[in-house]
Amino acid sequence: MIKPVPHVAAMGAYALADLGGAETISLAQNESAFPASPAAIAAGQAAMAELPLYPDPEWPDLRAAISKIYELEPDMILCGAGSMELIGCLIRAYAGVGDRVLGTDYGYAFVSSAAAQVQADYVKAREVDLTVSVGDILAALTPETRIVFVCNPGNPTGTLISNAEIISLREALPAHIMLVVDQAYAEFSDAANDPAQIFALVDRGDTVVMRTLSKAYGLAGARVGWGYFPPAIANEVRKLLNPNNISIASQAAAAAAMRDQDHMRDVVAKTAVIRDQFASDCRAMGLHVPHSHTNFVLLRFASTEQAQAADQALRDQNLLMRGMGGYGLSGCLRATICEAQVMDRAREVLKGVLT
């Protein structure tokens, strides 16, 4: 029998959401409730004529669109097949056996999987009230810590800390520790947190900022993420990226979506209205729902048993939320915001369980 290397054999597969059956409406994947920009769809369709060719490994048009929107240096932008690819390559480049990657209680779970792939230790700093705590991150540092990951806004909590707190964390971290700020949902919070302040940290040479087009831009199926990297770090990460990682159609759609900021902001605004109404309704039913700065809400029930009963009742109506047991939140479900009528159906099912 051919055997894998021991540390891979000991790993569990990354846990994906249960998508249910063909009739199921998923509220589990944090996908956009609304379609991508018509300009993005048209650009992706037009690019299909170029499929006999390999995609440009420099992502020139996409880089140009991103850099213009955020006033960034194009050469410091790396694009990946979702931000997952960038996170995996970053950890492979900068962590290994005996090193520590530090996240938080409810940070993005894929970081743990990426650390396990290189036999680095993944540890978690405590969050306070389901919110990142700078003080607890600093208290969790050890001489072995190489990378600190902060998900802001948080997933699966939806909570947000201010730019000032991120900046204070960077200033307090030793210079040899890399800070990675995962902003997969930042378009939903940019109005409160000026993105330029966080991108400016990259100029220090010790900070990376990650974003994606899977959420607010409605391009989860295109698999496009991007990050802003100090040049020295970008050079190392680039060695590990698949050189043809984003298809021609996906690059074209992503560049057009980035240029259609009006559409993105409209999606964010419409999603927030539905989100806040659903959250308010759930609080009125007695659930604890942290204020969300994303396209989902976290629902905390009175007990694990009540959360399980709600999960089953939703499934019985072909609605599927994401169980949070893998995050140590067995009494919680995470609900992606969908169209208003879907959220109305979910609310009625939850009302039936809670009453």
C-alpha cells in the first residue's frame, strides 16, 4: 500500500458546508444574495472566446482595476483562486515545523488547515464577546509565533474591530511577526473603516491585507481573491502560486466587477437592509445575534439542543444554515443573507421552534 507522509495522513479534510439536496436553499455558504454586475457577466461571457489560450499569469487588467479603485501599487497586488490560495501559499512560504501561526477563537478555519499542511502549530487567542481582542492576541504571543491572522470583519461572528485597533496591534507586534488582515467581508464595513488606513500598513513591510470577490461582488464561482503584499513577501509567495491560477473568463469578469463599484455598493446596501431586519426579528424571538458587518448573521440559541432542533426544522423545510460546532459554537447557526422571501421563510421556521 502506498502511504502518504505522516502529517498529511493525520490531518482531517477541510470541512465544507453541507449543501443538502437538489431542492435545498442554502444559507450556509456566505454567497451573495444578488447576481454579479451585468458588466461582469458580459465580460466573462465575451472572454470565453479566448479559452484556447492560457490566462495571463500577471492578471494585468484585474490588477489595474483594483489599483485604481484603492490607489494601490499594481506590482504589490497578487491574485489567487480565491483568497484561500493566497493564504495557503503565504503560510507555506513563512511557516514550518516548530513555528506558530496565531489566530483567534473564531477566525477563518482554513488557516488552521493551511498551517497543518506545513506542520506549523495553529493556536487561538481568546475573543471577547465574539469579537477580536488585541490584548488577548498580544498575550498569546510566544517566541515561536511567526504569523498573526486577524479576520476583520469576523467569520463566523460578523463582528468588527476598528482600524485604530488593527493599527495598535501592528505597532505592538514585534517586527519579525507578520500580520495578515483577512478582509473577505470588508466591502460591508468599508463605510465605517477607511480601507486606505489598513492598506497603508503594507508599506511597513510586515503586513499583508487579503480581500476577495466572492462575497460583495457575487463572484464566488469565479474563484478570485487578491491581496496587497510588501514586495519582498510578494516575491516569495509568488513562487508558490499556480502561474495560471485564474481563468481568462474569471479575470475578465472580476476586472469588470471591480470597475462597477455602484453595483457592488447597491448589493451591499440591499443585503444590509435584509440582514438587519432578519437580525432584529431574531432578537425579538429571544436569540442572541451579534451586530453583523457582513452578509451573514450568527444566531446563538439557548442551548445546543435548541440549535439542533432549529437546524432540523429548517432542513425539513429545505432550508439549510451552517452549524458552528466546528468553531466551538455548538449552540449557534450561521445564516447567510438571501433574498427577503427566503429570510421570511427562515424566520417563520425559527419562530415555530422557539415558541
